[in-house]
Amino acid sequence: MILDLHTHSIKSDDGRARVETYCGWIRKRELQIEGFVLTEHRQFDDESDYRPLEHEFGLRILKGSEVETDYGHVLVFGVNDRMRAAFDFADIDLPLGLVLEEAKRCGGVAVPCHPGRPRVGMCAHFAERGAVDGVRVIETRNGGSRNGEDAAALALAEKFGYRGIGGSDAHLVSQIGRCATRFEGAIRNEDDLVRAIRSGKFEAIRWT
Amino acid sequence: MRFEDIEIGDELPAEQPDVRVERVREFAKTAGMLTGRFVDHQKAREQGLPGAILPGIMSQALLAAVIHRWAPGCAIQQIDTVFRAPILVDSHPTTRGVVTSTDAGAQTVDVDLTIENEAGETRVIGTAVVRLD
Amino acid sequence: MDVEAIKKNWLNREFDVAEFPITQERILAYVHACGETDPRFSDPEHPEFQAPPTFTAQYVGRRILPRDFPMLGFRGFDAGKTVVLHGPARPGDTLFAHSKIADAYEKTGRSGRMVFLVHRMEFVNQKDERVSTVDWRMVRQPDQEPEKREK
């Protein structure tokens, strides 16, 4: 199953895409992704119910978050009430170690995203302050990366033995599906997603 | 261009807008933004910028003009732009647009908009809601 | 930076009303500079001649922040503009822009730490008819150099 693991909707301050429009676009353009994860900035959207859209379009629509840490931005999957109580998603100075540890303890998984990006990616911080324990997976294919940023992420993954996921980092409808992650089996819900990421059995894909 | 003629995925013609310093100076003068960072490369560099940069609202105005050329007579109901990174004056950016949804009831289409620099990096993103009769 | 305090004390309070006369000359200068070719905006003889949709985005009120608003740093940039059109602005109109801070939030990006202030201007004409709503996302950076600015 192929999922775009990094997307933003109008729930994010700089997101300009409605979820329904994402769905229509994926089907109209016959994109190869079979679903996507909404990773809104600094928040978890527990209000929206996308199940009707899942049924209408035959797509998997899951929810996570993109939080901000002292080592850059981090995707968290498998968000639940325990995790939301463990750290403040709106805090832009979260310690990366805390996010990794608490996400794991609460049954989720944390994945540093666009690590090659200046300031908000992990590479620059690793170079200055050293590595952080607990990282297993990073985003090696990001649709918003500029020249050399994904290459830096791949080099980091190779150096430390991290597995790599892919996500479009879409903020506009037309940006979804630029990158994604191929899993071996079906992903039916957030718990399946966490298990699949923890298993390491996936590969990052870039189409454009 | 009529609403019935448009489908999701239709692309607006890409354009290379005129962002030479003379034109930007003209815009900055009328918009009351005649400061060094927009119209003088040397002064912009003294402020730590790589060169003079396009005023954000000029980027937005360029994109609106692209929409009007694509669909003459249309009415832009909303246009939203995010200035993610500067566009340099005297550079050669490219504007792009694509229809992402249509609403037959309202006779409107949603359009994604971008401006890229010569390296293909997206510097400005945006959306517009456009009514066509 | 206490963004919550800003939200509590400063949001949605009108702090400025500014007046902008709309002239044919200014419309034409704006239209020419941005390469607008639609005759509704470029030809004064057109029966629907009016200002182009982004025209009001250029205006700044008498103040850009309320009096006594907290100092958030000297450096900043324009992160984006949203224009919602309600009605036309034509030569001879006088627009009145009512300003308030509509939102405030903090985030990090390629530039580092950023405080976003959403400055909203509601434009009405001399008949009190709504013309446009312009949201200007202003960024303040207490500790960054301008050349680093990217989101």
C-alpha cells in the first residue's frame, strides 16, 4: 500500500488545501497513492471525521501531526490522548529526545522530517550538537525539498542506519503525492501505520 | 473561457513575468514601497539580502494578471499568496497555475498558483477562487 | 515571547481607520506595473472599469500595529496576503480601511523562529459597502538576519 505520509490541509496555518479537494485531485489525476496522512502543524485535529470521504473516494485518510523540536520538525504518528498529555504539540521548543521517547511510550512513533532543510531539519543540528538517541526512521523523500536537501537526508540515513519514509509535504492540492511511502501490507488505521513504520518494512518513493 | 470548458487538472499557461528593476520600481512607486530592498540591488545587499527582492504584493498582482489572461472576464473572488522565499528583481521567474476543483453550483473553480525561480524552486504559493459565467 | 498574552490582549480590537481615495491614475499606474492586461482594469473607457482585485492589498493604514503593542523585534518580512473580494472599487470612490490584529502565532521555519501577526484590513466604500478584506501575515524575528528569511 502506498501512502503519502506528510500532508497539510487548511487546518495548518500555511496549508491551502481542503481534504475533499485532495481526494478529488488524487482520483482525477489517477495518482498512485492509496491514501495520505494529515500532519497538521503543531496540533492534532481530533475534530474532523474523514470517514465519509474515505468511503466516497476509496482512499485511506489518517491523521498525525508535525511538531517542532530543538532538532527540527518531527512527524508523529499514532497520536492519542496519552501522547497529547505527554507533550504540548503547540510548543516550538520541544526536546527531540522527549518527543521520540514519549511517542514510543504512548504507542506511536516519531519521525524527523525534511532533515536536510536548514534550521528545521535534523542534519544541521546533528552537525552542531551531535546525534540524538532513539531515532530509527527519518523522512528521506520530501516533496518540498530544495536542491541537495534530500541527498543530505539520505546520507544521514546511510550513516546512522535509519530507515526512510517519503511524504509530499503538500500545502497545495496539486502538491500531494509528489513523494510517498510504499508498505508491504495494507494500512487500515493509525495503529497499522505505527506497526508498519516500526517494522521497517517500507520504502520511500519520489515521482517528481 | 466558460465554466463548462474547464476541468480539474487544466493548467494555466506558464508565464515569465517582467520583474526587471525598472518595472519593479514602477510598482514600488505606485504602491508606496520605494525602498532600497525592492529597487536597488546594492542597498538590498547592504541589508543582507542577496539582491533587490520583489515586493510580495507584486507577486500576488502578477498572479492575478495571469488568471485574467487565462480566463478573460472571470471574477477573482479570493486570492491568497504565501511568500515562502524571496524572488529576486532582474531574475527570470515562472508563474504556474492549475485547476484543482470545480463547483458547478457556484460556477467557481479553485486554482493552485506558484512562482518558481530559475532553479525550479517554488518561492511563492497561492490559491484563488475564480468565478466564470 | 508570550503569544498567548498577545492573543488575549490585542486580538480583534480595531486600532486604526484610514481613508484612501481611489483615482483612475493610481489604478492605471498599478495595472501597468503588474502587467495586468484585462480591459476592465486597464481601459478607463470600459463600462466595468475598476481597480484590479489585489489593489487594496497595497494599502497600509496610519499605523500597522496598535499603540503600545509589544515590541517583537526590529526585523520582519511579509509572509503572505489574502484578499477576499466583496465588491468593486472604482475611480471616485473613497475607501475606509478598518484595521485589527486577527491572529498571532509562533513557528519555526528555514529562517528560524518567527512570530506571525495577521493584520486584517476591512475595506468599505463611502456608501459603507464592503469592498475587500485583506489579511496581511506579518513576521517578526527577534534574532534573525534578513538574508536568512525563508519559510
